Amino acid sequence: MSGYYRRTHPSSGSYRHSQEKPQYSRSGQYQYPTEHSYQQYPSQYSQRRRYNHSDVSRRRYNDEHSHSPTNGSSRHSYYATESSESGAYVNSNSDIDNRRGLSQSRYSNNNSHIAPSSTSERLRTDSALLLQQRPPPVLRYNTDVLKSKFHYFDPTKGEFFNKDKMFSWKAADKEFSETGYYVVKELQDGQYKFKVKHRHPEIKALDPRNEDGILTNGKVASHRKCRKSLVLLPRISYDRYSLGPPPPCEIVVYPAQDSTTTSIQDISIKNYFKKYGEISHFEAFNDPTSALPLHVYLIKYTSSDGSINEAAKSAFNAVRKHELSGCFIMGFRFEVILNKHSILNDIISKFVEINVKNLQKLQESMKKAKDKEAEKGKVKEAQGKDISLPKEPKVDTLSHSSGHEKRIPYDLLGVVNNRPVLHVSKIFVAKHRFRIEDFKFKLRGYRCARFIDHTTGIYIVFDDIAHAQTCSNAESGKLTIMSRSRRIPILIKFHLILPRFQNRTRFNKSGSLPISAHAPIKYESREEFIGATAKQILKDLEKALHVDIKKRLIGPTVFDTLDHANFPELLARREINEKKKKQEIASKIAEDELKRKEEVKRDFDLFGLYGGYAKSNKRNLKRRNSLTMDHNLKRKKLSKGIKPMAHFLNEETDSKESTPLNDSGISRVSKVEDEEDENMTSSSSSEEEEEEVTDKKFKSESEPTTPESDHLQAVKSLVSDQNESADLLDTPLMYKPTATEIPEPVYPPEEYDLKYSQALSPLDLQNAIKDEEDIHILKQLLSSYTPTVISNTGAILEYKTWKSRRQALEEQKASDWQIEHNGTSFDSELQPTCSFKAEGFRKIADKLKVNYLPHRRRIHQPLNTVNIHNEKNEYTPDLSQREESSNKEPSDSIPQEVSSSRDNRASNRRFQQDIEAQKAAIGTESELLSLNQLNKRKKPVMFARSAIHNWGLYALDSIAAKEMIIEYVGERIRQPVAEMRERRYLKNGIGSSYLFRVDENTVIDATKKGGIARFINHCCDPNCTAKIIKVGGRRRIVIYALRDIGASEELTYDYKFEREKDDEERLPCLCGAPNCKGFLN
Amino acid sequence: MAYDEEDCRRLSDKYKKEGHFDKLKRDILSNPWDGTEEHSEPFEQMLRERVANTVKEMVKQDEELISKNRGLTSALIESQLVKDNYSKLNSKNDKSNDDGAKKFELDVYIHSKLQDPKLLEMIKRQLQETLVSSEGEANGHT
């Protein structure tokens, strides 16, 4: 549809013509055009035009001579007529007329409204009168130029100047139809153009929706899908605008079957349904007649914020879950429905009725039973003796599928212990590969005592027959477990095996099975009864006696008898023996010491000064190491290890036997290989053993018995007998044979041996000669060589040797310290070649400085000089260890227990919340008294000079990965404040930025006030990361460990600064990581 | 009137409650085991002595018993003694006692004691009393 196009009137006339003859009355005439023939024209233009071509009116106007009294009214009335044609102006006319008084009304008088023809004459006279009163108009614009241009009206004549040039648009212009036109925007030649279209009022409008031939008999081909079924609409939440009753929030739980021999507690029902939502009201109903519980419960849900939707949802969920199959609580089935239309009362009444009926039935059956019994009794008495049939236990067991009665296998009898059992056959179980866990899970609602997996199948033991029955009734044939072989759910049937006897005995072994009476025996006469009782009592008495004897008499007596005090002689003997042994051992040690000392003395004195004994110690160590192997083997033979208790008593007899074996074994060995070596090993091992033995602890708490020591003595004696030379035992440890692959020199290798490149100092040469043998060889070597002695060189030589010696010592000291503190030896560049002063000033590269300056080192080397208050770092590494160790070595220390586990935190949080609630109740400021939870999770960290930049934060203990370390605490400020501060700090010269963004509106500023987390430096390869967590509703910044961090390791994280465009703004990164980006931003 | 097993049990319970049972037990234990002599010790005492002697013998044989854990060893020894109807205790008699052929056989002794018909009669009598009293009570209630 195109829009109408309004055209403004080309000329609006406010013009004034001077009037020559004020006699014209046009006022009246101008009413004529309100003939309403064209009133329906939509276009304003046409309205106006209408006026122009209202020849009729004009003619009339021309003919008329009567004027309205108002001279000027012509022009005014011109307005008036114009105005009168449009609806709005009609009113103004009437208004004006009302105002008319004797004074001139600018607008035509009231008569002008009324039907024109009749009043025209009157009008003329009136207007003529009016005109006469006014001064004649002065025409000013009737120049030719203007007249030709404009559409003026001649007030004197009462007509348009250009009247003859005017014509009806109707006749002239064929473009516009008489009935009107409208403009349409159409596509023409690829362009949208405005077209004028004729209006055809007679043609009825068509519904465009029905065009294009789609319309057929009212059937609209809609593009909507035909829905086959109802669409599930989402539930509309209930609020104050909803109509209808609120959704139900209550559910009714009632038992499904009639087996209401339930012993369920209400609380278990309540707990079961708690999981669907918060319960606001829980009610259990009792039978009004019998006051027994009906096990019908009404549960009303509520929600924490009071919205009914939540509560309704909970109720709905609770019902939906149990729609298909009822819910199982403690082995009994219940139905759950919503309490709509107060269905609760119906249910209650139903149950009451059922109960009443049951009661009636019971009463009837009781009556019948009594009658029967009475009859029976009579019969019995008539007959005399009677053996009543064994009463079947009142149960309705599921029939066994197979004909024979299932029995519990013998080995399970003790376990089952006369309790009801549900059995699933092994074939079945094995076929589908069921496991006990499946049954445990499925039957978790029942009170099963035990699950037994046996070769004949799976047995589920119950303590109570009732439980077993309910379980089997409910589950057998209904329970399905997913088969592992077939992968479909399989129905399972249980076989109920009832207990055989009424009385449960504790020891249900095979002996007692046939004994206890299967059927209750009846005693007719008193005497019989009493006799039987007496027999029973006797049996009990016997048992009791035996028990008593055992427990009260024998046991304690034995215990008391074993007291040491009873055997004084024995004890005395013991002590003497032990003393002897101790003395022997002591003497042995003393001998060894003496020997060793002698050994030392034998060495050349000079070399002894330089650490002969030190070397022998090392030798000892090595010797020990190589000997441990033999030793362990020996030990295994000798130690008894774990034995069954019964053999414990026999042990003593055995040990005595074993010793001769060992002895003979050793003697055999020593006989066969009568070499020094073997004897040495045995004797030395015996030495070792002896020392070990005294440390060994026995199982007994009393004095350690040392059968081994006995054995050792025996060995010793054997060995010592055998060896002829006493020297063998006395040879110093150094010379004793070692068990190594290749022959080794007796003395350990020296440094110069290992490093061939180093020049030998005279000191080294001196040290090379270790004993007589060496001197001997040296002499031989140098015998041919005659030294040329220069007199001058004597002193210098002495000095030089002394100097070199000193230097070597100093260097050794320095390098030892360096290694101790910094881990690596000096770089070759740093080694002084000549005197330090003589070297002059030279710049040492940063890389080298790392070697010896602690705060310059790379962070990847673990820091070991962090001094914290009282703690001194006593970490002095072994030389070999250092060489091998990587930088992350502390992480393979014992993994520490996490100081606060999640559960601890949760309980702490709850505790804190309680405290806060209390404090709030008291009314004090909670902010001040609130405990900062995050403080508890803080790990021990400390700040110290950093390798990266200035100060850094170091971990005091090792920290596991993903652990919270510390919170970034500072002033909490808004974004604009942060910006301002940033600028201010920069202006003040604080180059470091301690502003940490929490969210887009908040920033934490630790520049002036904050925690020590502000010391954490940046690294491109960090070991920590920052996370934002909510604690107590507030956002906080927390530092977590990305990986395991060793003790004394510097903590770093990625600052994540935004990338700066401006290259000058970029800050260089000093982290030294292998994947360093080079810049912080 | 017909009685059944349960009544039996109930009656014996009542009987025990009245203390007769324990008294019997005590009597048997404390009675002199040897009916002939007058100044012989009660059975209990004898038993204890026997046990002590046995244990001492065992220790003499094996001195290490003492040094071991006392609780364990005592339990072991106890079980050994009780085994085979107190065989160990029984046999000791032959060695240690000079008195001729006084056999100390625990189980035999007890057995004999229990088989005593007098004992049975006494029990019966007491039961009778108990029964009467209990029935009287029952009647009183109903």
C-alpha cells in the first residue's frame, strides 16, 4: 500500500486586497461550499481546490450585492468558508458566532450556518450594513506583477482576479479522476516511482491475503504444522497473577500392599523424602479405632525462600520418581501421590476400613480356631497320647522352584548360624557373572545381615525371618540385575531357605545338629516334666563346670605359675649367663680397637698426619657396604621370621637343633676352602653380626634371648680353632679382601687420579706415597736419577712449595664454600690466575654472577640461603649428590600431608558461619569480628631477596600442586580510583604496580597496604597461578600452586599484563625462564 | 496338664534364678575330691595345685617359656592342658604323688559327681518347689 501523499497548498493566502466597494457580502456565500458534496475527499488539496472551482458559489457570489456589514469580513469570511469546510473550523465558527455582539465580528454571523439558500438575502443585507460601518479596504497588492503571479482575491469585486484563468481540475486534468486519486510507490524500470492512481470508490476492496489464487473455499493453506498430539507445555510458575488454585506441595505416602506388618519408623520415611526437598510438615496417621499406625504419611514441602514453585517442584519430583514402581523404604513398598483434592482423607479412611475388615476376619478366624481346638482337645483326650505334627512356621514362603529342599552347604552352616537365607544358584550367577556387589546394591533397602559368595551360589543371610520373607516377596521374580554376559537385565528369583530350628545355637557344628529336638516334646505328667528339666539342668551344670574350671582355675593358675618369681634359680642362672656374654663382647671390641691402633702406628708418620685414619674409615665404609650383602644372606638363615603360634612353643627345641647345623655348615666351608679369604668373610661377618645382634629386638619384651649369640660363639670358637695364625683376625681392615670385580688398590683414589688434566702439586706428590711399599718403589724409580742441586734455588724452592701448598689449601677452602652455598663450583673465568689486586678491574658478566651471588642466581636453582628468624638452613649437600641432582630435587621429598583437607575446610566454614550467626545475634559488628577463612589455608611462605627482582616470596615448606598458598590482600578500590592511583604512583616514581584486578569494577591495591603476597614476582614459566574465588560472598584473589613446589623455592605467577602497543612502555622480564617472553607486557 | 519344651526351659531358668544352680556348682567344686580322707582339700584346690605343678614341670623342661610373652604362653599351655579331657593333668598323678594310685582324673570325677542320683533327687525336689511357686504366681496373676 502506498502512502498518501499530501500536498501542501501552494498558496495560502494571507493577502489583503484593498476593497473598493465594501458592499460585497461574501460571508454568506462562503457557506455554500459546505454543500458537502465533496466532503469525503481525503485530500486537503482537493478540499481547497474544491473551493476554487465552486463555480456555483462564485457565480452567486458575483451576483450578489448584499454584503455583510463587515467590510473586512470578505477576506475574513474567506477564511471562514475555508475553515468551515474542514471539520475543525466549523466549531470555530460557532465559537465566533457566540462571541458576536454588536461589535464587529470578524467572522460571519450565525446565520451563516443555516441552510444557505434561504438566508442568503438576509445575509446580504446584514453584510452590507456591516460593510458600511467599516472604512473601505485599501488594496495594496493588486499590481499587475503580483496579480499575475498570485492567486489574489479582489475584495471589491468579490472575485478572484484570475478567475478566468482558473479551471476545474476535473475537466482539465485527466490525470486525476473525479473520484479522487492516490499515490502508489511502484517499481518501474528498476526504480521506485510514485504513481498516481485513480480512485474507484465503487470497487470493493479485496483481502490481499486471499489473492493469488490460494484461497479455495475458505481453506487457508497455512504454513503451520499439523500437530498429531498435544505439545508438552512447560509448567507455568505460579505467581500472583496466576489463576486457579496453587500447585500442590503435599504428598501422601501409603503402603502399597496389605502386608502391613511393618515396623518402619516414621523417621526413615521422612529421611527418605527429605532428598526431594525441604519438608515443612510431616504427619503420620494412626488408626482411630486401634491406635495403631496406619503408615500413611502426609509430607508437605516447602522451599527456603518461600516460593511455592520450589515446593511444588519437590512434591512433583517425589511423586514422579515413584509413579511407575512404588518407593521402597526399609523393605516395604509405598505409593506416593500428590495430595490433590484432599485425597488424603480418602486414603486414610480406606485403610481404616481395611483394618476393620481385617480385624473382623481375624476375630472370626480366632473363633473358628478356638472351636477347632476345643474339638481337637476333646479328641486328644479321648485318644490319650498324641503327637502333634510339627508346627509349620507361619510363613508364606515362595515355593522352591526345584522339588528338593535347598540346603545350606556344611561349611556355611556355621556362618549362617540358623538364620533365614536367600539363595541364588551358582549356575545362574556364573552365567551372568553376577557379583555380590550387585546384590548388595540392589538389596540395600533391606536389612540383610550378610552376603556370602560360595561355590554353590550366593547366599544372603537375614537375621529375622520376617525380613527375609519381605525381601523375597518383594524382590524375587521382580528384581533385575544387568547381566554382564548378555548385557540385558535379568530377572532374579530367590530361594528362601528357612532356619531349621527355633533356637539359635552359637556353635552350630555338626555334632549338635541332630541333638536338639526338632519337635517340641510334650510332657504329660509333672514328674516327667520335672525329670526332663532335671536332666537339662545337669547337662547345663556339666558345661558350666567345665567352663568354670578352664576360665577360673586353670587359666590364672598357669599365668601365675609362669611368673618369674617362681623360678628364682633360673633367673639367677640367666643373669650370670648374660653378664658373661656382655663381658665377652666388650673384650672383643677392645681387641679390635687395639688392633686398629696398632695398624695406624705402623704407617709412616708423615702420611698419618694427612689423614691415614680418615682413609681407613672410608675403607671401612666401603667394606661395610660390600659385606652387607653377605650379611643379609646370613641373616635370613638365622632369623626365624613369622611362624604360626603353635610352633612358638616348639621353637626353643628347634633352635638348639639348628645351631649345630649352622656350625657344621661353616666348618664345612672353612674346611673345604682353607683360604684366608673365606675365613675372613665369615669372621668379619660374625663380627658384624655380633654388633647387630645386641641391637636386635625380640618379640618378647623381656630380656632378649640371643640364640644367635650362642650360635655365634660356637662359630667363633670353631673358626678360631681352625685358624692357626692369630694375625688374620688382627689384620687391619684396610687390607682385608674386598669383593669387587676388578682388583682395587688398597687406598682410595685421589683427586689427581680422577682428573688427569690437573697439574700435580708437590703436595699431591707427597700424598701419593702412602706406605712403605710406595717409598720402596719410589726409591727404585729414582735410584737412577741423580738430582742436580743448585744452591740458590734452595730457599726459593722452599718458598715456592710452601706457597703452592697454601694456595692449594685456600682454593680448596673457597671451592668447598662455594659448593656449600651455591651448589656449583666456580666458573673457570672466575678462578683467579694471579693475585687479585694484580688482575685489575674487570667486569664480571651477569651470568657468572649467578654462581656466587645469592640473589642473583637463577630462580630455577633452589635457594638454600633463606634465613628466617631463628631457623638456620643446615642443608649441606653431599658432593656426589649435588652433581647429580636436578633443580627440582626437593620435590621428591616425602609428600606432606595436606594441612587442611577439603572436609576440614568445610567444617571450618560451617563453624565460622555459626560463630558469625551468633555474633550477628549479639549485635556486634560482624565485619570486625569475622574470621578470615583464607588465613587458615595459608601456607608457610616468607619474603626474601629475590633472584628475579628485589624482593620475592619463597615457600618455606614444600607445597603440593593445586594447593592454595596465600591470598592477595590489599585495599579494595573501584576502577576509577585505581586508574587515578596508577597515574599518581607513576608520577611519584613508584615503578612497580601492585594493582590487581578482581573484576571489571574492583581492583585490589597492595602498594601501600597489603599482605606479603605482593612480593610474588612474575615469571613466564610460573609455578603459581592467581584465581578469584568467592568467600563469604566477596570476591578474593587467591594464589594457587600450579605444580609441586619445593621448599625454599621462589613463588612466581604470570602477571598477565595487557600487551602494550607502545614499545617504550614495555617492561623487560627478568625471570630467566627458558621460555621467557622477554617482557612483562 | 501338658508341658512342652519351652516350659522346660522356663522352669530351668527360674530354677537358676533362684540360685540353686550356682550352689550346686560351687558344692561340686569345693567338695573334697577324695571321699575317703577327711582332711583333703577341696577339689578346687587340688586342681590348682595340679596345674601349677604341671606348669612348673613344663618350665623346667624348657626354660624359655618364662621369657616369652606371658599371656601367649599361658594361653598355649592352657589349651594343651585342656586337650583330650585334661589328659596332662590326669597323668601327672602317677609321677609326683607318692601316695599310691590316687588317680586324678578330672573329667571322671566330674562325671561321677553329676551322675549321683542323690543329686538328681535334690534337683527334682527343688524343681518341684519352683514349679509350684511359679504356678502359684501365675494363678495369682490371672
